[in-house]
Amino acid sequence: MLGHRYVGVDVEFVGADVVANACALPFRSASFDHVITNALLEHVADPQTAVREVSRIRRPGGYFTGSAAMRLPASLLKRVRDFCMERFVEEALREKLHGVGRDSDGDDD
């Protein structure tokens, strides 16, 4: 064992370690070394608030690894289009996330 601890979070899945909304995570500030989100941002009503929560719970100097789906079912496409009129690509995410706690490359503002 490498000494790592994994905490799975989901908004509805009762099999998750923690059932919570990504925009209001029930963890102390600076409590995680690495926060990973997988195809999350296109599913939340307020992606910037979700990223602020990630920034809040990640320790200074910690990592955030996130992904967003490039091809979405039609039911989700409108939500994504409403949030950012361009595709979720690195430059667009960096621009959207800059100034939200810490910028997307991990450096403090």
C-alpha cells in the first residue's frame, strides 16, 4: 500500500464513500493533496462554484486533475453551451478557471 487514501464522491450514488454536491463539498479546507474529477463540469449547474470547492479542499501546492466530456448527449449539450459558448478545450478551461481560487496550472494567484 502506498499510503494513499481515496474518497469517492457522487451526488446520488449510494455506493459512493460520500454523497454530496460538487458545489458544496463536506470537507475541511486544504484537506486533500490531489483532487480528481472525471467528466464532472458539464453535469453541474455552476461549474465555477464546483471548481472553487475543489480549490478550497485542495491543500496549497496540491493537484487538481479534471476532465470534461468533448462529445455530449443532446440533453447535456445545452447546459454546456450555456456555460461556455466554446468547446471545453485546454485554453477555454484555463481562461474560465483563471482567478477561481488558483489558476488551472496549479500555481497560486
